[in-house]
Amino acid sequence: MKALLHRHRGLCERAVDPLEIAVGLEAYGITDRTAAHYRHRDVFSLAEELHARVPRDTERPSDAGAQPPPVPRVRAGWLLLTLLPGALGAVTVTGLRLAQGTPRLLVSVGGLLAVALATRAALRHGPLAGPPGTRAWRTAPGTRAGRTPPHTHAGRTTVGTRAWTLWLLGYALLGDGLLHAVLSGGPDAPPTGAPDGPWPTATAPALALLLACAPAAWCAHLLAAGAHRGLAGSRTLRQFTAAVTPLLLGAYALFLTALAVLLALCGTALHQPAAYPQALTLGALLLPARLLTTRHHRRAPARALGAVALVEALALALPVAARLPGCAFLAVPVQTLVDAWGETAVPALACGTAALALLWHAGRTLTRASAHAPTGAPR
């Protein structure tokens, strides 16, 4: 017990209550099984003893005076920012339908740039940027000689996640049409933006995904607010997990329901297929990836998004490579899949599989109190 106290003395001295110590111990990998070696029934009981053993400064607030973590508030700023990508996307789609020739190209380039900037702003503010003051528990005390600093790895992972996300959104807009053109011997012409063109673009699902930024932010806000209330009302880590797990699944189901409604509305308004399989699976992948990223778990989302992007790239590259002499066998897997279920099967299967894996990871990670622990006083 003395060795454990010495190892985590800084955590115990900064904590204002046993729950904060329990959250930190959980983040460092100490489980109820580990606590049993110290003759305690769970991590919280072990945290109570550590909290009682550490001498405290009289100027620090007592347990009775400790305030529960503040519940995130709804602010007009991030509400408007989450609506901006969908609004600019709708303006761009309208401009593409009205413009012809060179103006259509200018509208598409300007619209893509405006949508990209609006989406970036929406992801940097509000719930999609992460709860304010969330503690990054997984930090190393130092860096060994010859190793890349942790913040460098995080920066590379973030850049990779953005690149994969852009690829997936671009494939949702152009991928199915390009795959059909490649399997038909093309493409013979660049995309024109017209639904009946040689390379049709799926504007309805792309617009629905942009409009889904708003419900995604609301679901992230509901999860953050519920987790903060759980931190204030739970006495054990198991109790917190039991309270947050249905909240996470409920927010996930609510987002998918809202996305399905948006797909139906956009498909009806634009007179295009709603593309439910590929759009719903992509949305089911992007939401947990964003929730994990905002809570400092960037590696799993980057790997999942990268794997899906690789599968989609291979689906486009293999039929092209099969045109080389003696390489016709390369197109067989993609051609067989498309003949059975259509071009939509490639993104639907890839995104759906990755979404299930990422949801399972989020269920193990975002239901831990350490993922929602607020930052303490300045050190």
C-alpha cells in the first residue's frame, strides 16, 4: 500500500474526493482485481484509503465543499456553427443545379471550400470539439531518448484522421459513380455534377451527412451532460459505467435515426436515391470516431478510418490494374461483390464492419469515468 501511495502520490494530493482518485487509478490500469490484492473489494474502496492516508493542505477545499463538475451548457455559438455546413451544402447543391458550364465548376470549387471551412469550424467548437477541461489521463511522465514525443504522435494521428475522413466523404459523393465507370471500362469523362452524367454524383447522401452535423453535436452534448451528472451522482466506477452505457447507446441510436430522416428528406427533395446503406454506415462510423478523438483516444479512430479508406481505394484500383495483360483475376472479388449487391456494397460493408468495431471500442472506453474526468486546479 505504501508503494502504491508513493507511485500515485501526486494524484492523491491533487484530488478533492475519492472518486477523482478512483478515476485516475482506473486510467492507469488498476482494476477491481488489482484492488483485491490490496484487500479491497473494488477500486473505489482502494481510492478511499489512499485519500485518507494522504495529508492535505488546509487551504484546499474539503470533500464537503467540493462542487460537482459543471454540466456543459447549450450555447448559441456552437449551435449556429453546426448548422452552417448543412446550410452551405444546400446552397452549393442548389447552385450546381442552376449553373451550367464554367459557372458550375466555380460553384463546385467555391462550395467545397466553404463547406470544408464550415465543417472545420463546427468540429473546433462545441460538443464535437470535446468537453471543455477534459483531462488527458493517458500522458507519459517523460520521454526516453531516441523516442518521438507523445504530442508528435498525436499530431500525426490527427492529420491522418482528417485525411481519411475527407477521403470517406469524397467517396460518399463520387465513389459509387466512379466504381461503376471503372467496371464499365471508363471513366471516359470527368464528373459533371449532374445525376444523369457519365460519372453521377450522390449529392443527396452527401448533403444529409453535412446536415447531420447538428444532430451529431446534440448527441455529443447529451452524452457529455449525462456523463457529468454521472460523475456527480455515482459512488463507484461500476455505478458510473452502468449509468453511461445506455446513454452512449441511446445517443448513437438517436443520431442514426436523425440521419435516416435527413436522408429521406434529401432524397425526396433532390429526386435521388437516399443511399441508406452506405450513408448510414458511414455516419455510424464517423460519430464514435469523433467522440473517441475528442476524448484523447485518437489511435483507434485513425486505424478504423484508414482501414475503410484502404478498402475503398483497393476497390477502385483493382479493376484498373486488371486491365493489364494477365491480371484479369484482380477484378474478380470486386466484380463479384458488385454483381451480387451493387456498387453500394463496397462502402456499406467496409464502413459497417469498422463501425461495429469502433462502437465496441467506444463502449469499453467512453463508459469509463476517466474519459469524462474534468481538469482539476491549475498545477
